Amino acid sequence: MVPARVDMSADTRDDARAVELHKLVKDEKLVAALKHHLDELAQGAAFKGSHRSQQFLRYVVEKTLEGSFDSLKERMIGFELFQRPPSYDTGEDAIVRVTASDVRKRLLQHYGRSGGTSDFRINLLSGSYIPEIIYEPSTPAGHHEEVVHPPAVDPPHAEIAPPTRTKIRWVPAAAAVLAVVLVGLAGLAAVAFRQWKSTRTPAAMLPWSTLFRPGHATQLITSDPNTEKLQGLTGQSITLSDYANRKFLPGGERGLSPELEQFYLYYLHADNAASVDTPIAVSIARIVPDDYEIRVRSARSLRFADLQTDDSLILIGSPRSNPWVELFGEQLDFRFIFRNELNQEVIQNIHPQAGEQATYVPTALGFATGESFAIVALVQNPNQSGQVLLLAGANGEGTEAAGRLVTDKMHLSRALEFCGISPRGTAQNFELLLRLHTMAGSPGTVEMVACHRLQGH
């Protein structure tokens, strides 16, 4: 692989650098490798003694991968990461600058000790909170390919027999036979490749067999994490109607001061998908049959009319981060409910079956260690012929786990069979409830808690 360098130290809106970042982000394996490198940094000797510096480094890298560069400014970092009030005095409170300086020193310490063992290098240049991410695949030390040449032999009396007529006739005949054989092998290889691809990807299985339909596109709708955070900051929920009409801030008696309103509007300026959405979108795009179209759109760019279509829809995120999910909530048995007293979403089981709970409450919020939940649901688009796939977690780790499940043929098959659904059978609406254990922002063990077959097919 050609070394890729993502230099984010200068103008982040520069087209060339945006393209380089896009190349990194769209490669699921590179993103996973970068996150693994972040874990190595956090657990390494240089960062082990400072939880604050670990959080800071994870924050700036995650925001860079999301493309949320507006969040990588001193006031925003102090507000989002260190829970400072929006109007805090950055001149008096230097927590962001001090922590950034500490992170720079610890990065130098880490790479000074073990920099040669990683393909990644993360730098935080002075005067900037946007990290420079460098990816350079390393060559194992001491590895050299040696080409051994046989000794030249040129017998002085070697005789070259003139070709006979029989031999001359054999060459074109053999070439013709070889060509036929190669054409046959090519045909067999093409058939074998198609068969191999069908066994390696879940495109011919539910839910994909109902989502990829001739003559119809598949629309993938990413979440809106900034709107989710805004609801937490204002303490007010945004209804689907308000979201569709671009009414993000509370009005009337609940209205904000002009200063706070200006701050929140600036905060909402960026329309970025969550960092987990990109790997999910890439994984789904890889299993789309060649003759089918997939369109990726952000939740905030949609209108009601855009969902009144016979195209298939894939929605990423819970109702808190993707309000359009509410359109299909009435079909679900496992529904996300925001609990003000807990300040988080929980999953309510509308029709509990034997051994199931009425409510599932996560113990881990984002970038924490504990238990969380997610759903995978295939439902009908009301008054339309298209199907809708919902991938939603109570936090980002849950959504990531849901995306991994539906793009993993083996585990997806097992989940459907557990539900009594034939993976290659006729269309059947269903809903899976997943439980996952998270650690430091990554999903660990994932298990299926329940499966409900839904009405509609």
C-alpha cells in the first residue's frame, strides 16, 4: 500500500487535504487501525498517568475523523470536553492550552520510545488543536529481497537443432488449444468469483435481499450528532416536526439569551455524521451488488418528501441523533425513550415476551466502560413499497455494533435463525435487541438479548 499522509496542521478546508482525510476515513481497516493505535497510546507509559490527556487526544482525533473542525477550537473544547460554560474566560482558564501542551510532550515521549513500532504517527503542532495524522506502512527491519542469478553458461559447442515441420505445426495448434483452455478457465473463474462473492457477503440474505431491488436505489441516511448534543446542552428535546422545519432552538418562554443562541447556532453550523457512521456506510457499500445504486445523505439535509419514496432506506442512529427514525417507531417493539431523570436514552420493550425486561437501561454513556444496547430492525416504509433498515444504539458504540452485525454474514445468519427466520427466505420484518459491553469507546462482547418478528410481511 502506498504510504498515505493526512496533514491537518494548516488550512483544514484546503481541498487537497480534505481529499487525503477522506481517503483515510473511507478505509475501514485504516480507521480501525488508527483507533487501535489510540488505544496503544492511552495504555502506553507516556499517557498512562494522565486520564485528562488521554481524553483530550481521543477527542481531537475523533473530531478530526468526523470532520468536525469547528469543534477543535479552544472555547469549544473547553465547553464540550471539560464542561466549561459557553461564556467562560479562556484568558483566565487555560485548561485547554495546558492540556494540549501536555499532550504534545507525551506524544514526543511515546514516539521517542516506541515510534518505530507503529504505522501511524499523531502530532499536535503548536498553536493548533487539529492533529496531524501520518500513516506510513513500515518495512520490517533487516528485510531485503535477494535476487539470486544462476551462473551464466554458454557452451561453445552447443548445437541448436533446426525445427522440423512437425514442430512448426505444433506451435499454432497448441496456442489455439491453450487459448480455448484459458477462455474456459476465465469463464469458470468468473463463475467461481460470483459464487465466492455470494458466499462471502450477505447481499443475498435478509435484510439486504429486500433492500437491494431492481429499479430502485438504496438511500443511506447518516445521523446528526451535533443536534443530539444540542438537546443535551439546552435540556430540550427536538421533535421530528421541529427538526424537519429547522427549528433547533427552544423559543417562547424557553428562549435563550442572544449570546447563548448565537453560540448554539455556531455550534450547529457543522453538519457532520458521527464517527461510527462512516465505517458502517463503507461496509454496506462493499456488499451492494454492482448493478445497484446507493446514495448517502445526512439526516439534516432531508425533507419529509425525500422519505415518501419506494426506494429502500437505511437509517443510522437513534431518534435522539436521527429524528427521522421516529417515522417508523410505531412499528417497533423496542423503542428509544429519553429519560430526563437519567439524562439518557433507554430502550422500552412495548411487548415483553417470556424472560424479557420491560426496560433496558444502559450503564455506559459514550466513551465509557459498562453496558449498552442497540437495535437492528427491518420495517416497512408507511404507504410505500420500500423497506427500511434501522441501525441504532443508545450510544455510538451500540450503533457501531449494530452495523458490524448486519454486514457480517455468519453472525447475521445465526441471529436470524435464532429468531426463526430463514436468512435466504421470503421477506420478514424483524427487530433484534443487542447487548454490548463497552470499554473506552469501543464495543467489546456483543450478544443478542431478544428477537421479535414484526407485522408487515
